[in-house]
Amino acid sequence: MTTDVLSRFVLRARRIAAHSLVQDRAKLRSHASGTFKGTLDMTGKMTMVQELPDDEEAFESLAARLRPLTVRSEPIYFVKVFAALESVQSAEYQDRITALRDAWADTEIQGSQVQAFSVQQSKADGTEATDFVSDTQLAAAWLYADLVHADATGAKKAALVFPMVERYAAAVRNFAHLTILTLATLELVESMADAGLIDLDPQARTADVVVGKSQLVRETRAYVAEVGTTPPDLRLTRGWSDEWKPYTVTEMLRQSPTNRVGVTLRKDDGEILAEYDGAVVRRSLESDTREWHVLVGGCFVFEFGLDYDGDKFVGGQFDNLRALSGSNELAWAAHRLWLQMDQAAAVVFGVNDVQLFELTGFTLTPREARQHEVLEEVLGDIVTIERLTGETYDECNSGFSDAHRVSLRRARLLHEGKLIRANRRPLTVTRDVEEPPRSIMSAASTLEIGGTKVPVPRSMLWHPDMTAEYVGTVDGRSSFTMTAPSGERFFEWAPALLNLMPDSDFSGAIPVAVSGISEDEIG
């Protein structure tokens, strides 16, 4: 309990110490003293001046940060903070604790006690005189009637007959003094923590206590759906349903109906192979440069020249195909679309169900098609891992081997929480003890493939009938060779993502299936 109360106090006190009005300690102490400056002229007229903060709103925010220390129901009410400190029973610090506790009690804002002054007012003729009202009542009335509430009651209510400026002036002295006491108490708590007398949550002294920014910049992904569509509960699923579309550049452009283009990939027999929501990214209708550029799949820009008879569109021609790059997701989409265009007999562009262009001739050679298939598969695995981890990795844009492809697919399946049919070759394990292991733990690692690096989660390898052979000692550690039964493979999974026990059902294990590589070729 002591650790919790004092850790909470330190967090709030650090937030108070970071306030702009606390940075000028001399001015803060001046406000806390409640000093008045008076001038007296020869006629006997006196003018009294009390300096107030330059920024009333800033002072209001300081009072708001202090408030939990003054409210009995709050976990860091000052009485609870000092009860926690006194529970330590340190003779070395007891005098400081007692002095500060008494100073806090003298500055309590509840009640009608006089801390520095009291006031009374009446008309010039002496009529309608009020009761004496203490500075405590004035400060509390400012807090409860003018700042955080609108219902001053009890002793505070008597202060409402005075102007707000009087209530505010009393509050300035009171809350500035409370700020000074907070800083002194923070110093005391931290000194006791440094001396090892109390334990604090490490975050209490290091966590951010102010935002300190004028902008909040987030790098994220947005999804859109029809109004009323329920978003996925991230406690139950890591993915988004088909009702939700990623808010891409295409989706943004299509918010304007004039930018919406339908793109259909058709086979020879007219069957639809794929459909895309395209978007116009450039439209120039000047007489000498009539252009129409359409973004498809987020990755290709099809550039057309338009022909007009006067103001009437009569046709045009396909000028260029430009691929966008910069991320694994864009590259993945481009290879996927290339493969689809290779299989299609025509790519048709239309607006409002009116066909404008039909393109053909995107045929790939067998070698080109295979290159696109491999890259589409590899990039798909990387993008899947990016989505599951919430990270973005460097673009995969250089060579890699089949072994890299197998390792990448294994990493993806582990991230997906799948049970894998893994190695069939024997595995070497070293241990500090002489007993053979009951399972094999593979540490988390990083896979480098095609110029990028992706994480591989910590995994468990196991087989109910595996055998262990002691092979000697390596650097003082016992070494074993672990072997799965002939013709069988170890099972592998990521314990953080898939909870399996020895008596679990392992019949659902899946192979590390990679196109063009048979399971026999995988070790």
C-alpha cells in the first residue's frame, strides 16, 4: 500500500513540478507569501496591490493538477501520503515528515480557518456588513464555484458575496503555497527512496508526466466500412473482416464520385477473373495534353491519352503503365496484379457502367510468370508478418534462395499461431544438466531475406516419440542429439501464440508448403 500511494504521489508531484508557472520559483514563492504592496498618499488614501499570475488560465491548470492532493477521496490525498511516509518509522527523516505534514494541515482548504487573512465588507454607510470570511473560504469557493464545480456549499458559500477577483486572489496565495509544499514533499520522498527506505514503482520517476507536444503524430493504418458496421474486437481476432476496407490512397480518391473507375479483368469466355475499384489520380483536359491516369490495385498507374471531338469524348489510347514502389505491400500487390493480367484476356476500364477502354497484351513468358509467382509468394509472407506484428520492414528487393523462402514461410506460420510439421533431421541440444531435454526450444531470431529482416518468434520443437543420444560435453555443457522417428518430423509452434501440452491433439500439424519445393526437399 505504501509503495502504491507514494508512487502515485511522485507521478502527480512531478506533473506539478513540470507546470509552466512552477519554473520561476522566485515568483511562485512571492505568490505563496501573499505579500501586499501598499502606497499611502498625503491625504491618507492607501492603495494596496497584490501581484497575480500573468495568465489566469495557466494558474487554473496548476490548481487542477494540485486538486487530488486536497480531496479526501483521492488515493493521494495529502493525509494518506503522510500516513504512508510515517509508516516507514525512520528517525532520520521523522522531523522533516512531521514539519511538512503540519504545514500541509495548516494549508487545508476545507473549513473556515484563517491562513493569512480574512475579509469583511459593507456599504460606505456601514450597512449590509458581511461576516468575516477567511482566505481559506475564499480560495475554496473559487475552486468549487468558479473553477471545477458550480455548487459551493457549507463554509465556502459565505465567500460568494465577494467578487470573483477576491476569491481568485486568495486562491493564488493558497495554491501557490500548496505547490511549494508539494515540491518539498516530492524532494523528501525521493530522498527516502534513494536511501532505500521506501520502494517506488520505477515508472513513477521515469514515466512521462507532460505531453509537451503541439501535434500528435501516429503512423497507423485506417479501415473504413458502412456506417454502423461493428469493428473487430482485437481481444478476439487479429484481423479485419471483409466488411472493412483498408483506407488507401485509392479509397481516399474515390470519396469523390468523379474519380471512381471500375476495372475488370476478363477471361476469353467473358468470365470475370478479378475486379478492382480504380481511382483517377490525374485528369487534364487541356486541348494539347488531354490525359487520364488511373490508379489500380494501389500499385499501377495506367496512363491514357484522350481524344475529343469538340467537347465530346470519342476515344483515346493507352500510353504507359507505371508501377509504384516503396513498400513490401505495394510490391506484393504489383506482382499479384501482373499475374492476374497475364491470365486475363482483357483489362476493361469503365465509368458509371460505361466501358471506356479495353486493354490486351499483358502476356508473360513462362520464366517471367514464375518470377512473379515466387515474388508474390515471398512478399505475401512478409506482408502477413508485417500485419501480425504491426511493424513495417524494409522492402524486399534483392535476391534470395529457396532455403530463405522455406525459412520465411516457417516464420509466417509461427506468427500465425500454427502447428508446423518441421525438421525431420536430428537436432543438437546442449544443456547445463546431464538429463536429456523433454522438448527443444528455439530462441527468437531474425531472418534476412532479399535485403530485409523479419522477426522469427521463439518456438518449441517436440515429438512424443523422439529419442535422445548423449554425445559428450561441449564447453562444460552436456550435448544431446534429438531424433524423430524414422520418416516423421518434429512438431513446431510458438508457445506465446499457441498453447500446446504433451497430451494435446497434434493431428492438425501442417507442412511448410512453399510452391516449387517438395516436402522431401525440406530438411
